[in-house]
Amino acid sequence: MLTACSLLVAGVFTILYWDVRILGRLNYLWFPTAPWSRARSSAAVTTRAPA
């Protein structure tokens, strides 16, 4: 019973964590990011006009 409850809690936490993280990446929710992570993701989002 204890194992089942702990696996259920871990599964719910994992699903909620990744839902919030993905929605934060898509700018629907706020999710904290590291400074070195933000630079890469914002560079990937910006598009440049062809030269």
C-alpha cells in the first residue's frame, strides 16, 4: 500500500511538473529558467530576415 501511494504521488508530481514546464516554455505560464537557458531559448525563438 505504501509503495502504491508513493508511486502515485511521484507520478502526479512528474506529470504536473512537466505540464507546467512545457506550458512555461510556450509562454502560457511562468516557469523559472536559468540565465544560460534563457539566452539559448530566446535566440532560437527570434527569427532573422534573410540577407
